[in-house]
Amino acid sequence: MLALPDEFEPAVLPASDTDAPSCWFIFASGNLLVRLTADGAELPVAAVWPFAKLPTLRRLYLGSLRGQPCHAAEVEMAIPPPGMKFESLRALWMRLDEPLLGVASHALQLIEWDRTHQFCGCCGAPTQRRAHERARHCTACDFAAFPRLSPVIMVRVEWEGKILLARAPRFAAGVYSVLAGFVEAGETLEQAIHREIAEEVNIQVQNPRYFASQSWPFPHSLMIAFTADYAGGDLQVDGRELLEAGWFAPDALPGLPSPMSMAWRLIQDFTARVR
């Protein structure tokens, strides 16, 4: 699961009394530099920047995982060091240790935030990192930009032992998923649930219940999953965000989303309970 491990201790600045080898989360175009092994994948470990031929665009100290310092860095897409390659976090699912994958998700989101907040959104002046907190500060107008998340509600709707699944244009052929959508300004999570489902498939739901949440660094979302029951209306897709939708029994499911996703967890929980 893409989540910070409990053993991770976030920090803005490294401890001044340690020279322990650091774990490096190095990204190019959103992909992570790893060494692939027969058993999975390994990250670079070194006390100082280990790749002289890969100049960094930015570096961030993340904190420590089980006492080991962790750094994030972004480099321009280039030929990786011998024996290494740049891989997407999706491709590293089940190959990179889960705690490291969680920190990698955190690192990727901070790299994206730092990259996209080099200039002030209020006055356009250059920003600077603050030493005591995770923020970029504009010295011209005093505006501070902090890392932000885009909340997304995800809903598993059930009716008479079946689950509502839909297919969006961006999905691979034959793949369906539960309904989801971004929370709009001023909405509660419950309001977003009712609005999104009504807009996308023309039905009403009741009894929304919290299920779980998941960090989703593509690029900076927080998936907040719910379950709900069908309450009325005729199923009809909007034709834009969704192309098809239907009710599926647990023994007749279509193609499903990635096992690393919250949607997968919602669907698997349904099949385990209903079968």
C-alpha cells in the first residue's frame, strides 16, 4: 500500500550528529532509480550524493526510516548508472519493499510540489525553502506555499449482491472500476459522493460508510474510500467521464484495476464478503 510507514520520522533538516549512509530516492520524469534484483529492487545507499554524472535539479531531505536518513532528488532524464534503471512506482509494486515504496510515494509528491512552486502564485517572485518547516516562502509578498493534497472520494455501490463498476475512456480495454471523483471546494465528502454518482451514472445512493484511505502520488491525491447502497434511479452513464457501467456479481467480474490501488481493495473486500 502507498502509505508512509509507521517507522518513518519526517523532518525538514537532517540531524547534525549523524554520518550514517542515506537512502536515496532519485527521480527522473516521475520514475524512481533502482537496481533490479532477482528478488525485487534496491535503492542507492550512500552518505553523500553518489552519482557525479547525474547532476540534480533539486534535493530534499525527507526524514529517517528506522534511523536511516532518507533523501529525495530529481535529475534530468539521462542514461542511468550501470546496472540501474528508472522505473515507475506502479512497476515497482511488489518489487520494492512496502515501507520503501511508501516513502518513495512521499518523496515523489514533495519533489512535484517543490518543482511546481519555484515562483509565487500571488506575485510571481521566486520562492525560497524555509528551513524550519516544509514550505516555500516568497520574500516579496510573504506568501507561503505548503505541500497540498487533492482529495478524491471513491465509492463502492452495492445492490442485491452486486457491485457497480464503470469504465472510463482512460482505462485499458475491458477494465472497470468503482466510481471516483475529486472533492470540490466547499463540499463535504458525503456531498461529493452524492454529486459524483448522480452526475456520472444518474442514480442515488444511501448509507455512505468510510472504508479506508490511501496516498496516491500521481501526482498528489488522497484517495478516501467509502461504501454505499443503491437508493434509486436508472443507471445511465454521462458519456464523457464514463463510457459504460453495470452491476456485476462477484463470480462474473470484468477486468479490474491494479492491485496497488484502493479500488482493488474495495472490490476484493466485496468479493470476499459476498461469495
